[in-house]
Amino acid sequence: MKRSQTVNYILIVIGVLVSMYAKVDANQNTYLLIFGICCLLFGIFRISQTIPSKSEKEDDNIDEVE
């Protein structure tokens, strides 16, 4: 697995754990919760950039058939 993919998955795990930790206490730490959610979303965003769009896949299939 590439190093950047590993970093993305680590960001997601850290984001989930921090968000869960911030939510556990009755006096939840809002800044910690925001940080966890930002890590989670940033990791998901970076992973989604590596997935090719459906239209690109269809264009590749059309070129191969011709």
C-alpha cells in the first residue's frame, strides 16, 4: 500500500476516535469534536480523489471496443 493511502486511513481512524472521545463526556469539547470531524472528512476527501469517476471508466471502455 502506498504511503499516502496509509496516511489517509490513519486520518480517518484518528478522526473517528477523536470524535468519539469528544462526544463521550457530558461536557463535550466542541473544538476537539470539530478537529476529529475535520480529520475524518479530510481523509475521506483524499481517498475519494483517487477513485476514478464513472464517466472516465465508460470512456475507457468505449475506446477499447473501437
